[in-house]
Amino acid sequence: MSPSSSGATTTVGVRLHPEAERRYRERTRRSLELLEQTKPLIPSGHAGGMWYQLPYPVLLERAEGARVWDVDGNRYLDMRIGDWVAALGHRDERVRDAIVAQLDRAVQLGCPESGLALRMAQLLVERMPSVERVRFLVTGTETNLLALRLARAHTGRSKLAKAQGSYHGIADVLVVGDSSISFDATGVPAGVTPGVAQDVVEFPFNDPDGAEEVLEREGERIAAVIVEPIMGAAGMVPATTEFLQRLRDVTARLGIVLIFDEVVTFPIAYGGAQAHHGVTPDLTTMSKSIGGGLPQAAIGGRSEIMDLLDPDLHGGRAPVLAASTFGGNVTALAAGIAAVEQLTPELHARVQAVGERMRSGIDELGKAYDIPLHATGFGHLYGMHWAPERVVDYRTRMLDDNEKLANIMLGLLNEDVYQYSFGTLLLSAAHGDAEIDEFLAALERALHAVDLIP
């Protein structure tokens, strides 16, 4: 994607408001300069993460609480919070102290250590209904891959079933059907073999009958069903309890392993989305917020399945290998413990209330100006949509006007609110009523600035 200087198309089908783009470029000159210097060495000029912004991303250099600062000195209200990582806000004091204390002992040991893994495992087991045993890794992609491998070993089957358009990481089998990537002429994601693609079955999200029909038809070949309780690729659309319960009932009847991908949803409630809905999967994958800002992930679930990772139960050689050099890194464990210990029921309730006020405020703006603007989500997660009907699944997400959303987000960046280009945002415990008021006022000004309201 090459930056445009005059409001020309910057990505397929999206044209930016010329005056909003001009203002953005004027205030982020240093970001663009550094990106252009970096692009010859790093594709897109960005080292990693979920960087996508139009016409180009701002480059950040520091953060505090609910605020971030870019290299041009602009100060933003942060509605990305480290890409779902900093549930407590940036530079939480207890997390920082835990990291510093651990650095004085060891950064990485690579072998069994003295109690940090035990404490972290206890925290996850006591709050997550599905989790009886735990293994630590580094990324959400790793945990979802291991969950699938465990399911295959447990069931003796090969296929994975996932919701249409859903995202579960960047591994080959996980990107089949992913709405955020490119596909070749055969409909297979670029770089993925047809054989891998044949191992994936898709079912409609938030459609209990449609999902059951797919699973009944393919059931004898399906090892696992994986689902996000809030679908990020659809713009933070919550699954209904009825939908999740139907998946639970059908997978139990057909002998399929049910995996909840709670990489994003872990902090929405004490016990995650599964506790909120009262639906217990067989395996749960977690990452992002459980590391306190450092790379950490975990897989947990029923002992019967997790025992496949235990060599002591299988004559010294585990049926499923789960080697990960940085899995259980002591610094990430220390940070994660300090973070998760603060995610109390009281804190979850407060963040849920703030999030509901945010979503209601967006809906009220849509009604006040008679525009198709509305919000989805739960807890600290929310999506903003410009669509003729409520977004409840991937199909209705396709009705979103991405051009209008991109321009709203560009307007918000000019109003000192930092977020993605296409309406996915989130909160932390550092956001309160004052930050909600600030955001909603900025959103109204942004809508005016890009000529979406008079």
C-alpha cells in the first residue's frame, strides 16, 4: 500500500476525505518519514502487530494509562491498548514492579523454575471453568495450533470446523476462510496448500441451526470446532448464548472437541466469556492480556485431553509434543501474574459498565443524526459499524461501509483518538467516564469533519 497525497484510493474501494487526509499528513510527518526509511528493510515499514491504518500508520514511542504519544509529539486517547494486551492500561505500577523484580533474578531460564508457573496456572484454573490443566506458550497462533493437534490426537479425526470469516492466527490451517487475507484463484489462501484447505469446514456464526447442520453432515471427520465467543473479524460481534450452547450440545453428542479461542475475550469477565455465558468448552486458548504486556499464551482444558502432553503418563514420551522455547518465560509469567491478580470481579464489572456506556453513546449518536452508525461488543471490546442493519455475524459485517468507517477513523485520529482504520476498538481499566465523554465528543466532531453529518 503506497501512501496517497491527495485523497486518492489508498486501498481497494476506499477513498479518504481530502481535507481529513491533508490534516493527518500535516500532523504526522515524522511517522511517514520513518516509515519510508524502514520500508526497504521491513515490508510495509512496520515491524509487526496489527498495524493497519489509512493512509499510513502513526508510529508510537511511549504510553501511560489510557494515553499514547507518537513520534510527532501528538498525544492520543488510546482505544487499542497494545492490541488487546494492556487490560489494566499502559505501565501499570504493579506489573512494572513485577517485571523489574524478575529482571534482577533472571530474564529467561528455559527450564522448570521456582513457583511462577504454578501460581499462574492456579490463577487460570481457579477462574476458567474449562481449565483443569495448563501449558504455557507464547502466541495465540501457537495455542490454537496445539489445541487442534490435541483434538486430532484425542479423536483420531483430521478436520477443523470454524466460523465463516473468523481469525484464529496465522498458521496455514487457521487462515483458511480468514476474512482478512488474500486468496488465490482457487479460493485457497495464498501460500496454503489445497490439502490443508480441504481439512477446514466452515459454519455460519450466530446461526445455531445452520452450524448444527454443517457439523451433523461432517461430524465423523471433524476433530475440533473452534470459535471466538466475540468474533473479532466481524468487528467484535458477540456470540449468543444459544449459539454457543448449541455448539456445546452438538459437539458433545458427536464426539468433537470444542475449543473456545479466548485470546481476546479472556478479560471480559472473571472466568472469561465461557463463565459469562455459562458454556464450558473442552479446551480454551488464551494470550494477550495474560502476559501483562509481555508475550505469553496458554492452553488449558479437560485433564483427559491435556494429559496427552504429559510424558509421565505415557511411558516417558508424550503423544503430543508441545515444545516452546519461550513458553513459560519467567519474566512474562511474573508480569502476567501481576496483571491477572488485579482482574477481579469488581474490576470486570466496572469495565463492563464503562464499555456499555461507550456502546450506548455510539448508538445514540447514530439515532440522533439518523445515520446507520451502531456499536457491537461486550465488556472492554467494541466494534463500530456503518451498516443498514445490526451486525450480528460475518454476513452482516459485509454490509458495513468500509469507506465511511475508514474516514471516521481518520477523523478520530485527527481528534487525538488512536484506533484501527475499520472500527475495531477496546477499553482498559484506565478508561473511565471522562475518557468516554472525550471519545464521544471526538467522534461527533470527526463525523462532522468528514462530512458524514451536517
